[in-house]
Amino acid sequence: MHIQLTKLIGQRFLFRGKVWIIVEILREEDALVIVPEQAAPHQRIQADQYGNAMRLSDHCKTLPLSNKDNADEYSDDVMELLSGCIHE
């Protein structure tokens, strides 16, 4: 289910009054990472010595991917984000 979201990396979305860009899908953590558009050039995910994402730098926001009540559905936050897709 989350594989489809990887196609949206780099896309812009209006979410809670700001324009955000999807920068990463963290499958193991079941999370989606977004960053405000103005911070995107400076955004990076900091990894440990093994390449595992350990912490987010700059102004990232991590949203849960799956709905806590039904793992086959996206979370309410992700659905809200996706509803604000900015078509270019």
C-alpha cells in the first residue's frame, strides 16, 4: 500500500495552512516525512553509521502512515495531506 506513496516524493501539498513537500517514506517506522516548502533545500534525514534514519533535522514533520484502527488504510493525517495536493 505504501509503495504508491513513493511516487509522491517531491510533490507539494497544502496541509494545515502551509505548503509541504513529501521527502521520505519510512516503511519500517510506518511514517511519512514532510518538510515545509521553504525549508526543503536544507532538509535531510540524519542516519546512524549503518545508514538507518535516526533523527530528522531542520523542520521535518513525521506523520503516521497507517490508520491505528485499520492497518489497511492511511492515517487521517496522511489523508488530509493527500487531499491538499497542489497540481502543477
